[in-house]
Amino acid sequence: MSIKFKTTLKGKRITLKQTKPTIKMAQTMFSLIDSDRKHLSKFLSWVDLTKKVEDSMKYLFRKEEETKLGKKVEYGIWVDDDYVGNIAMFDIKSDTRSGEIGYWVASRFGSKGYATEALKVLEKRFLYPT
């Protein structure tokens, strides 16, 4: 059974938009990672492997293949027009409606509850689909 992922999910203050392999998304993602490299690399091993926009684009293409297979979905976390980070559900098992969740938020957007809100929106979507 293939899972249909919504392209956009809404919270009270945030919008989750499914990341797609476009040059604009790769540039947006890379720019935020690069601007907060010191902070993010403390928690995420892949930050050191993300050295240029092309690295973000390659990642987005790999992620897109997993999405097509129903194994992963990833959303950019947006507050108004600001991209603040990502949240993803991966290792998805459609029969048990389960999977793992990972997220990151740039430090300048941290401690504002955006990741918590994103998690609640994603959990609601997968635990209580409509």
C-alpha cells in the first residue's frame, strides 16, 4: 500500500511544505545550514558533508526516491516567509502507521516552539489521517 503524502500541512504558526528537489529549495536549505553550521554540526553529522548547494540538491533527489516508495516524507518548516528548518518521518511502515521522526531548526529560530508545533502537526497527520 502506497502512502499519499500531503504537500502542505498547517499549524497555528507554522506551515510544513514538502521539500522537493528544485534548485530554489536546495539553495534555501543550503543557505540556512551554511549560516548555522557551527551550531547544527554539534547535533547532526551530515552538516559537515553539506559543503555546497549541489550537496543539498543530491540529498533532495535521494529523499524524493524514498518518498516515492512511501518510506520517507520531509517537510520544510516555514514561519511566514522564513524557512526555519526541516522535519521528516522516515522508516515508515504503512501497515502499522509508524516511523521515526527527525528534525532540525536553525539556532536563531530555536526556543520558540516551532519544532514542537511541527512535531504535533506531523503526528496528527499520521496518527489521525483525514
